[in-house]
Amino acid sequence: MNLSSCTAVAGTNIALVKYWGKRDVALNLPATGSLSLTLKELGTRTTVRFGSHFGPDDRVRLNGQDPDDKTRSRIGAFLDLVRAHAGISARAEVVTENSVPTAAGLASSASGFAALALAASRAAGLILEPAQLSALARRGSGSAARSIFGGFVEMQPGVFSDGTDAVAAPVPEGDGWPVRLVVAVTSEGAKHMGSTEAMDRTARTSPFYAGWLESVPQDLQDARAAIAERDLHRLGTVAERSAMRMHASAMAAAPPILYWTPSTLAAMQTVRGLRDSGVAAYFTIDAGPHVKVLCEAADVPQVEAALSATPGVLRTVVASPGRGARILHETTS
């Protein structure tokens, strides 16, 4: 196969019906389905080149710096999957730029591994169908499977032991819906516990975990219906319910897992206050302290102003529905 250099981009995604827990850790198979919105303004750009002249190790640069050992190991293991699939042994050079803070609870791994899956597979000479690309991205990060696609996306948990049916697909009924996510950034730096470790502890020790699993199918059904009907109130209600149940299961783990800060709670109260005043705004929170607020485009100025005035909110980011992972350019040697 011809080896090439490929640059790809992918937007991060925020789950409105949450993914929390795995049925197979080694293959990164989710315990339940999930539904998300891929974003335009937050994401990752990655360039991958394979070549024999790189020596015995992969070269990785993340935001202009050498990554930590854990990140380097994750990327190396992912590149090994691509090499095995392509039947090559050459090491790679990976250059990644994130517009999302890494490991901060803003889903940087989703866009990161989606962009890496596309860039690395093409650089290795592979041309994968979207479902195959989604399955590959999932091996790096469960949520990355959704960032292969744009707009509203649903992830299937699958039933096969090899994970070939655990892939994402777009929800086309949401195309063109002018919703926005206003992100209230409430802290700087990495979160205190990664999602994989937190999911594992929750599944092993939380008495609420079984109830969480049982709740997801109804949430997915309600979310799909809300998108089809363009019913923001219904979709927002599902999003808040899913987030609260996910965090409740984590808080009940032993030891408890708590990602929220006082600023997180304050932002949640701000959103409830907006609704009391007649603004259709609904929050969701991933495995981190930041609050993402779903609203109509016309309400963004009011939502952003209220969140900016909330004690502890450092800044806000307004995000809109974005495209799926795509190639910017590639060259073949």
C-alpha cells in the first residue's frame, strides 16, 4: 500500500443522552447507546505521516509540546491498531492541535481520536467506510465514534462481542435545526479523574449504576422524538435528566466521584433562573466541572450574558452544530 501524509479535522461532540460505562473495556464497547451533537467551533486538527526514517518510536506533538506518557501510550496503541489493519510496520509522526483543552471535561478525546482515526488510516493507505471509521475511532475513545459524523449523532452499543456493530450514525432529522450550546468554563486544567477510571469505579461500586443503565433506552427514544419534532423543551428535559442520572450514579460510587465545583452548581442555578424568566435553556454536564447550555440561536446573547455574570464562570464559548470528520489535504508518496 502507498503511504501518505494526511491532515484531518474533527469537531468535538457533547452527549445529550450520556455514555457512561462499558460492556468491554479492551474494545471500548459502551454499555448503552448515546446521542450527541457535534460542534463546529471546538475540535482537533491532526496530521499523520508514516515513514521508515522515523526510527523505532512514533513521534507525537500535541499543541506544540511533547505529550505526557499516558497520552503518548494511548496514541501509540491506537497507531498499532491502524498498522495491524494496514499491514505495515512503519512508525508515524503525529502533529495535533486542539481547540479544546485536553482532559478538562470538554470532550477533547472525542475530536482527537476521530481526527486521528481518519488521518492515520488514510496515511496508512486505508480507505474506510464511515461505519468502519466510527468503529476504529471508538477504540481510541468511546465518544470519538460519534465525532466521525456531524450534527446530531446516535451511538449504538451493539451486541456483537467483536464490537463491529458498536458504531455511530447521524440523526438526519436534526439537520438545519439552529440550536446552540453555550459552554460555561468553570475551571482550568485537567479534571481530577479520567472518564475510563470513573466509569469502571461507578460500574463496580455504585448501587445506582443498574438504574442508570435501565434509564438510557427511554432517554434515547425521547431524544429522537424531540429532534424529529424540533421540540427544544423535550430535548432539553432529556438532556438534563440524563446528565443528572449519570452524575448521581458516579456520586454513589465508593469512593464517590464528584466532578462538580461550586461554580458548576452556580451555573446550573443560572440556567434554571433563565427558564423561570421564559428563556428556553437546558444544561448538560460531562465528566468534568463545565456546564453546557442548550438553547435556540436567538437566545444566545441572553444565555451568554447570564452565564458570564455567574460567580466562578471564567469564560463562555458559543458552539453551533458542526460537520463530521473530514480530510483537509493528503499527499501520497
